[in-house]
Amino acid sequence: MTRRHAELLFSTSRIVVVDDAMRVDELRTPPLALVCALGRADVQPELAETLRTRATPPLVLASHPAIEDAPRVLVPRLRKRGVKQHLRTHAHGASAAHDAHARGVSSRADHANADAASTSATSNASLSSHPDIRGALKRDWLLKHKQSKPAVVMALLDNDVLDGSSDARAQLTRSLEKLYGAAHNAGAYVCVVCLAAGPGLPEVLPEDKASIIRKLLNIENRSIVTLNTATAQGREHGWNKAMKVAQELAIKMYGEECDRMTAMVDDPGCPAVLRARYAFKAGTYAEFRQDWVTATKRYRTAYEALPDVRAGMTTQDIIETLEVSEVLHVKLCVLLLHSGSPTEAVHQIEKHMRRWSNAASALGQEALPTFHEWRARQYNVFGDLLEHRLPAPAPVGTPRTHLPAFYFHAAAQCSIARRLAFDSVAFDSTAAPIEDVKVELGSYVGQLKIAGTENTRLTPEQYMAYLRVKDTRETISRETIELLTKAHDHYKENSAGTAGGRSFASLIAELANEYLHAGDYKSARKLFTTVAVVYRRERWTELLCSVLLHLKTCAKALRDDEAYLSICLEMAALNEGAASEHAPAAFIAAYAAMNEPRSGAAGGGGEDEDEDEDD
């Protein structure tokens, strides 16, 4: 299910749903290396097609028409060379913000905390326990690296300019100097494609021209490619060569970044929250270069670095930890399934759900619907991953835990628990806070902030008010029905499913029950009727009795006297086990229905209807 968030005005309970910046669907496929092309906009579509269709894996091209655009499009990276430098930088920023907020307060304590953290072992308190670290994962970090932070910058030059007047060469020199500075600050490697419209351009650029480019851009000769646009063969040969150079440079850049992040993870003074962040980045860089083994190891390191939920953690800290764990868990499952290890992926989801199961006891009652929503999403996403990675239909004998429907059903059951938790929370709309507080996503995964601020977190009272109004019963029921329908359809279509058995009938009964809770009595009656046929055939009397009770409720709500009487008589005839407890009341209800005046097909339930309210 796609991740969402609410922009909330507490006083009016106005909720606007928008997309999350690190959506789960963005984590399901490995990221592709980004190449930025500058200059010769007329040939860039051909270059983009080459990188997309011939490169393995494909390369993504960000196109810009002029080399002069480099300073504008290449954003400098704030590279930390070590954990201590990171903590000092954040301590300085935190103290400056604190001074602006509380004038004149000394920041010595902040620096002391940073120094202590830099030499201490990992902290298992919470993701927000370090005073100078705002969160674990930047929400837009992955998206930026996929869309606006290239690994390679490819400058497309005209050979005519190199042969042109001194003014033209001087202008090109200034542009290349700016390009080098921007690419260096952005951490990107540079390569050059020199294009000529006619024959005579050698495959290796003449030394007098190549030396100028090497000196200005600090690149090797192999990073300079010549391309003759006059013939199709020349274009194909040149673009293929440029593609290979871009691939090699991208792999080199992402490999160096992965090693740099790994070194910071291994620093004994690295706090847990930074270890999780650096390991996540290292895993992502490994994915960019298609190194699945290293990526899996780094993501697992990040996952294991997360602090466990414990008593005393705030609701915001717990939910942030859960959402960060979700990102890392999804990446692990994607890679395990991609490598052909579905059993390991199943073990990962089982371990994941066990690890965070104790969060329910640490959260307040008002946060339980959010917790069950999170649980439902874990199962639903894993089911989707299995569906796209495993053969369909699954061979007969496939373990149930390897079937997508198993996890869709588990997600639906969590969603039912969410509805029950939601119903158990008594919410008085008049108790909403007086002040108007607009909420939006924070800069880090799992965090919310007050709108219009850099990263001001909500107070506990504001956060609980947000949790109270972010859901509606109708929304929860609709999502539950969607999940149950999804599980039903997959079980029905899958040869390894249990169509026709008790578990399949039970699933249909759950779906019917959810329609009943949603007030859709017609849909509920249709499904309950289907289940009743199975239970009668198999002589599962107690199960049949429970279904008949629901059918009686539907008939009563739909004012169907004939069906109501028939159901009551059938229940009165059930004298086995627990079903016999309902037989007397059903007989009384049937007797009352038979003796009640009728007004056609649609009639009321009569004065005695209240006698069987609890049947």
C-alpha cells in the first residue's frame, strides 16, 4: 500500500492526504545510476535511448542544454569525512538554533554531549536520544540521488569549437572550469564526448585538444570519447563507447561512497542512529552498482542497529522507529527475493514482525490503530513482493507462507484489529486542542513537524490529537475489505490455495463480516449465504450457527421478513453443541415473526424483535 500522510488542522479536523516522499513503492526496485548530460540538446534523446536500452543495468539520463548550466544543476554534497566531524557539525547547528530560540543560552552542554557521543559506544535508547542528531533517514535522500545527484557528468562538446576562434575556445575553457568545480563539489565524475558532423575525426582525440580537456577537467584520456554524427555506424559506435565509460565511472563513484559510508559505520564511536543511517546509505550505493551481496549486508547492519522498543519511549519515537525499520525491512526483502531466496525472505518478515510486536504494550491506546495499520502494511507489502517475484500460479505443495494470499489475509486481520482498536478509543470532538496547529511530514522518515518550521516536532498532546483524528472508521473498513478481497481472489486463483476448504470459507465469512460492520447488508448477506452453503454441506453446526446469526441481522436490517423467519427456524432446529444455546431464542423470534401482521415482502421485525438482540 502506498505510504501517505495527513496535513492536519486540529481545530477543524481537516485532513489533506498527499504522497509520502519516501514511498514504499520506490523501495521495491533497485535504484539506477544517474548521468547528467550537458550541452548539445539535439543529440541527447539519442544518448538517453542508448543508456536506457543498451546499458545493463540501464542508466538514467538527466538532460540539460548547456554546459554553463553545471553550477545550477550540480548541487554540492555535504560530505562528512568521519563520525566526529558529523557530530561537531550538527552540534554547531543545534547550538545556533537553540541560541536563536532561547537567547543567550550557552551551547557548551551541546558540545559536551557531542564529544561524549563521539567516543561512546552505540546508544540503544531511541533514534532521537542524541541531542545533535535529528533523525535516522532523510526522507528525500534516496529520491535526490535517483533524480538530481548524478554519479557522472557527461559534457557534450562540438569539435568545431575546439577548432574555432580563440574567443570561442576561451569561452569553452571558462565553461569547463566551472563544470569541473561544480562536478567536484557534487562528488560526480566527468567524461567528455566530442562530436563532429563530418568525417575525419579520429577515434582518439588529437593530443593538442585532449591535453586541454584533461587539464581543465582533471580526467584521464579514456574518459574522452569522439563521436561522428555523419553516419549511423559512427553514432552507434560513439554512443556505445560513451555508455561504457559512464558505466565504469558510475560504478567507481558508488563504490567509493559505499566504502566511505562503511568506514563510518565501523567507527567504534558511531551512535546507533548514525550507524543505521550510514549503513543504509552504504547499502543504497551498493545497489546502485548492482552489488547485491554487499547491499544486503549493509541493510542488515542498518536494521540491527535500530534500537528496540522499550518502556519509557515516547509515542513519536516508537512510531519513528517502526517506520524506519519498515524502510530497511523492505530493502532486505526485495534483495532476498531478487537473489532467489524466498525462504530467507519469509524468515525476515517473521523476524521483523516478532521484533516489533512488543510495541503495542509500549504505546498508548490512542496509538494502537496506527500500530495495527503499520502491521497491516508490512504484510501487504510483503505479499505484493512475493506476487511479483514468484511464479503464478504457485505449484501445488507450495508452503502457505510462500503464498501472497497468506500475507494479504494477515494484513486484513491486522486491519480488523485496527478497526477494533479504533472503536475502543472514545473520542470527543469537543476535546480537540484550542490552538490551530497545522502538521506536515518532517525531514526524516517517521517524523512529523509543525508546518512552516524547519523541523519543530509536535508536543505529545498535539501528536496524540493527530492520531485521534487521522483515521475514520469508513476508511479503515474500506481498506480492510480491499485486503480481504485481495486475499480471497489470490487464494481462489492459486492452485496451491485452499478454495473450497474451511479456511477459504472462513475468509469469505471475514469479508462478509466486514461488509456487515460497514453497513453494506446486501453484500454481507450474499457472502454469508455462500459460506452457509459450505457449512451445511460439511455439517459444521457451530460455524453455521454463527453465520446464521449474521444472516438474521442482515435480514432484519433489510426488512426481509421471509428470510428472517426462515433463518430463525433453521437456528431453532440446531441442537448440537454451542448452537443449541441459541435455539430457544431463535424459536421465540420465529414464533413472534410468524404471528406478526405483515405488509408485503418488506415488513418490520415486530414488538418481540428485541428478544433476540444478543442471539
